[in-house]
Amino acid sequence: KIPVDAGNRILRQTLYVDLDPARGLDVTDTLRVQLAGEHGFGVFLNRTAELREVRLAGQPVEPVFSGGYLWLDTPAELMGLTDLVISYHLPVAADTLGGANSGRFAEAHGHVRNQYFWHPFFDFGSERDRAMFDVSVRTPERYRVVTSVPQRDTVQDGVRTTRGTSTQPTYALTLLYDCLL
């Protein structure tokens, strides 16, 4: 059994998120990674994510994605610091009762907690994915967004943009929203 973080590190994640409560999340995550593992690079990502594009060191790559685990082959020439860009859509179930502990979208409110694995990371027990985060969430103006990092909002042309930056390395982010009535 090979540990999910074997030899690799995630140093920074820069997330651009378009939040549409009727559809879910569209995410582009640029991860600054240190590749040093002999078994490729793998992270957990919510199993319902619909991958759109994966690029490693600026080049498109074919990932293996199944059961909530995303794996990439990492050729020797790419070892060291590089960028990994993962773009995907995440349709979040609109449950009513029970089962909505870690992810839920409804018309007026919702959340994706870190245990929903709404963005890629190794595991809660790994020190190798404690990264600095920059997040930018765009949503219709009537929605307020809260993340688990210090943030501020701007509104322009009916779109609210919430930008947040971590002050110290952290495992993962939570994202919540609520509609202003």
C-alpha cells in the first residue's frame, strides 16, 4: 500500500470558483506542487467531479480518475517544483434531510465543507498538503459567500466576487453561501 502523499507536496492552491446554486461549482485550481514521488502524483477529489482539463507543467495530461481519487503519471523530467492545473465542474446534490453533512446546495443557501473533498488534497492526516490558499469565488450579487480563510467582497455588474487568502498553511477550505432576501 502506497501512501497517497508518497514523496510529493502541495505548497499552494489558487482556486477560481464560479458558484451557481442551480448548477454547482465550476473550479479551476492551480496547485504549486513539489514532485518527488516514484509512484506518480495522486490526490483525493470528490467522486462526482466532472474533469474538464488537467495540465502538468503547462502540458495537457491524461489523468486516471475513479472513486474520488485522481492520479497522474509524473515523468522524471518533471520532478521538482511545477504547476498542476485541474479544471472541473462539481454538481453538488441538493439533499433535503440526512446525508447533507459535508455538501449541500439549495436555492437560498448551501455549503461544501472540506471533508467533501471539493478541491484536491491528500488527506487530513498528511502534513504534505498543508498549503497556502488563494481563493476567488464569483456568484450572483444577492449571495454572500464565506470561506474558511480571511476574505473580502467586491460587487460589480451584479456579480459578487469574494477573495480570500490564508495566513498560514492549511489542509483544505470550506465554502458556504447564503442568499440575501
